[in-house]
Amino acid sequence: MERAIEIVERALIKYGPPVYVRHEIVHNKRVVEDLRAKGAVFVEELDEIPTGGVTIFSAHGVSESVENEASRRELPVIDATCPLVSKVHREGQRYAERGFQTILIGHEGHPEVEGTRGRIPGGVILVSSVDDVDLIVVGDPSRVSYVTQTTLSVDDTRDIIEALKRRFPAIVGPDVRDICYATQNRQRAVRELTSGVDVLIVVGARNSSNSNRLREIGGDIGVPSYLINDASELSAEWLTNAKVVGVTAGASAPEKLVQEVIDRLRAFGASHVAEHAGVEESVRFRLPDEVANVNV
């Protein structure tokens, strides 16, 4: 997600405002507001972009029809699609080329799901829960494949995959490693963190799948857990009788927002802050050629 934000910032430097971004670049209100203040214009459809407007596709990816429309209009496009999402597109396309019916594990209406649906020839069957698996109808049960939305819960995805394998023993597909590494790392860290805290605060957007899952994990373990956009939403009432407060963040929440929450906790009386040792994320994907050499 940081990569997508950096792409927009570099485009603003190179081309000057406005630059047009299809959908929110990431699911984080604060990030979107900051970029909007710098000159980014967020649109839902390409027809909102004037002729010649620099166009950025969000980290969630877009369908082939959207890409083709941008090409037809000769819009200068910078593709900020997360490389992990692009990998899912390629996997689905390879299955389709081999004549497989592809099942997409994901959430209806999510931008990543809409983009993936529009990238796989022949269409996909969307499933969001284990119960959905029983409703699937395919022409040839021996030629079924699956791909996954990258920001889903590792546990929920695994359960659906197991249900698919029971229903279609010959099904083929990737394993949970295709779920965003940042999502997996945060979920693992929250499970470790909640064992020693009285309250869990998750910094992230309410329309962010991975942020919501972090809050759910805390609740499932029995720890009162709250999802907030930023420090302004933190309530002192949640901290009553709490001796230890855990703070984590969704994959698209910048470090600045986390620090602001910690500062507010200090204002509420927190006397000691310790960082929980987690997995160090050293993966860095290359930037698009259009902005790779921009000095920031």
C-alpha cells in the first residue's frame, strides 16, 4: 500500500496537480484526504477524467475493460496495482487458458474483486463464505480452479479452500501465500499481542478488509477491540481499568497515524510504550517506469 501512495506522490511532483486516481488509492480516509489536499482527484469512473488527464489505477487493480477504455481515450496511465494482485490476475488467466472454471474467494463489491473478475476470461464464480461453496454449479467438476482476494483473512480463506477441496477433489489453486504478506504478518502479530493486553486498538479504515479482520481477531480472543480511523476517534472510556493497551494497524495505515494514537494514549496517561517484535517487512516492489526516477 505504501507503494501505491508513493506512486501518487511522485506523479504529483512530476506532472503537477491534478492527477486523477480511479477509486481510493488505498482504503484509508486520512491518506486519501492528504493526497487530495496535494492535488489528487479521486474518481469512480474514467468518464470523470478530462481528456489528457494523468490517470492512476489504484492498488486494488482494474478490469481489462477499464484498461481498454483508458487506452481508447489515450489517457496517460500509471498503474499502481499491487504486484500481489497482479499475480492473482495472471494465475486466474492461466487457469482460464487451460479451460478451468475459476472460483474467486473474496468480498462482493470490493474493488480488488471487481478488477479480478474483469481480468479472467470466461468469468469467475465468487464465494465469500464456506456456506457459499455448497451453492456452486460448474459444468465439469474435474476442471475447477480457485484464486483469492489478497487482503482476506488467512483463517477464513483456508476454511473456504478446504471446503472447496471437499466439494471438488480435483480443484487446483495457490495456497494462502498469495494473501498479502503484510496482512498475514499483522494477523500473526495481533494474535501474539492480544495475549498480554486488556484492550486492542486497530488503526485503519472501516471499509478495509484486513483492518476489520484485525479487530475481529482481538474480539474472538476475548479482548475488547476497537477500529478507528485516527487518534481523534480514540475514546478514554474504552481504557477504563485497562492496564495494558495494544495498538496495531491495517496494511494501508501509515506509521504517522499509529504514532498519533500513541501520543493520544500518552495524553490519557500511558506511562510506558514498548514495541512488539514482529516480522520485519523487507519486501519492496519496483515502481512504474513513469515515476521511478522522480526525486522525492
